[in-house]
Amino acid sequence: MNDRLRCHDMEMLCRQRANVDAKHNWKWLGEADRWRELGHREIAWRFQQKNVQQMHVGPMAMGPNTAYGDSRSKQGPLKNEQQPNSSDLAKSNNLEVE
């Protein structure tokens, strides 16, 4: 915040100087615009840093929902995936099916 205030003070000083020095007022108004832009950049940088810190709360902070809604309700069996039948289960357990 201190940098933003310093930029604002310098901008106001340059604008006052432009009023006093009519011969070089173009120069002082340009300097005032430069300080104003630096102040805006300082605000934007601080805002961005604040948002970056808030974003790093953890990978599961938002839950399983995506930008397109809850993906769990849309999932069904895959097309290529077959449901196991009793003979498949018996084979996997080394049992014989009658």
C-alpha cells in the first residue's frame, strides 16, 4: 500500500509542477501520467498476488465438480466394458461352474 501512496503523491506533485511551470507543463503532465500508470500496475500486481495465494488451497478444495457440473452423475458403464458373468467370476476364483 505504501508504494501505491507514493505513486499517487508523485503524480500529484507532477501535476502541481505542471500548473506552476507553464513552459514545461507537457513534461510534468507526462511524468504525472507515468506515475499514475505505475500506481495502477502496483494495484494490479497486489490484486494478482492475493488471488494467487487464495488459489493454492489444495487440489481437492473444490470437490469433484468440474466447470461442466458434477461428473459423477453423468458416468455410466463404459461402452467397451462388459459386465462379468458367473463363469468369468468362477474362472477368476479358480472354481468350476456347473
